[in-house]
Amino acid sequence: LKRIPIPTTYVETWIDGMFHFISQVALSTLLLISVSSSQILNNDQCGTIEGLGTNSWERFDAAIKFDITDDETDCNYSLNFMFKHDDTLPLPLNPAVDCQPGAIADDGLPYLGFRWYYESLPDYVKKATLVNHISLDFSPCGHPPADVFTVPHYDAHIYLVSPNDRTCMTCDMIPFTPVCDPENQSTMEGRAFFNAASVQPTGALSNMPAGFENGLFDNVPLMGGHSWNFAKQPDLKTENWNTPLLVMGSYDGTIVTFEPMFPLSFVTGDEDKHYTENIEYIGHTMEQLPMTYTVSYDGTTHFTSIIIEG
């Protein structure tokens, strides 16, 4: 048999072509995995809707404003959620006593209990932004981690999944706590709390800003996981918490919440307050995630605007 020499340029071209093909397949596979929806969340109702809180923003005089621009090159949106703090919500007079298990506030709920108020958004807003509903949650005593978020504050959960989906987000909990047990989950739904997508080879959390870390003991039933930049969190031992902090929630490998969190002091008083943050995501595959968020308080009207833009 006579061996026919293959030109070096042919070999190089073949290798380059195969490398390009494999790279494209790998990238396509990565994108497919990244944008795939959860296998658990499919808008089925698994439990009672009542567990999600009050299906109304009425006590906050809340409303939304939505704008979208669509031209040949870009399609941009702006979603503005406006609300006014309700002064009848309970506040602890003596946090050392009131913010203990079993202490009951004037509204008949424990000071440490959840106070969630949500409404679904119109379909045209959902299609443009992925935002399904917004839950404005008030914590009179704050919540863990201790000496970080343990002051009165709001969690504005901007959910990308439906209320029905949230009823499926259940887990085995650490006894006498409201959080999922990272070492003991007996169901697929519970294990999904600890399935956070990451980008390789760095292991950074996917579709979240650089520096975000998952709070291992901050996975809450009906809500999801919680990740944020620990370096930006307040240290209540040495300083006050003054400005909003972005938290993002994951469940079963997908993003379920975009959550500006801010102290009560930021949305009360007679002085105007304003905070804006631009966002860049690691492994960005969810195109409609907000690129900017703003929390702005009007000291005259006492209304707060939470604006996300993407």
C-alpha cells in the first residue's frame, strides 16, 4: 500500500474546523442547560396558595408602571413598582424581648413571622420581563444572618415563577427554624434548593453578579435560595444598614427571584433617598434579567419606587 501524504494545511484546516464544531456544540449545550426551566416547576399547584401570604398590595397603595421601547436594534423595558410604607405594621419596642420566639405583635402574628403581600402582573409585562408577580415582604425584626439583616426591613421579591410554582418549593427544615436543612433532604423538591447553577471552570454562580455567594442556611420554603455579595453586606455590630442590597434567588438550577432588600429607614422619614446599581452577570444566559435597579424614596409623598430596567 502506498501512503499518500496529507498536506499540513489540510490537517490544520481539519483540526480548526473540528475544534470550531466541538466548541459550538459545547456552547450550544451549555446555553441549553443554562436556560432550561426547572424540571420541578411547571405551574402546577402542589400546596395551598394561602401559604404565600396576602394576595393584595392594598395596604401599601401600591401600583406598577411599565414602559417598553422596541426598535430595529433594541427592545428595552422599565418596570416601576411604587408603594408607601404602612405605619400600622408592627415594630418591636424592645427588640431584645420582642424579637424572640413566641413574642406576639399587635397584629396577632409573631414579631418573627412572615408578612408577605403579593400580586401577579399583567401577561404583557410577564412576556417582556419574565416577572410573574411581586411580593413585598416586611420583617419587623429582620431575619438571619444575625447582626447583618436583623433590623426592620423590606424584601421586595420580584418573582420569575408563578405562585403555583412556589407552592411546590418545599423542603425538610432544620427543627425550630424557617429554613431548609442542607444536610437532610428526603425529596426532589427539597434537594432543588441546593441545586444552584454555576459557570465552569470558576464555579461562579450563573446569571448572578460577580462575587455572589449562596447562603447555605438561607434557603426558605415557598421562596427559594438566597445569594448575595457577602463583602457588601452590613455589619450591624459596627455600622447601621443604610442602603439597598441586591439578593438573587435560585431553585433547581434556575433564577426564581430578583430581590432588592432595604432597611425601613431608607423608605421612611422626610428626606429624599436614592440608590442605583448597574448589574453585570456571570454566565449571562437569561436575556431579560434587569441590567439596572433603582430604589428611590420621596420624602414629601412618602412613596418608594423600585425600578428595574433591562
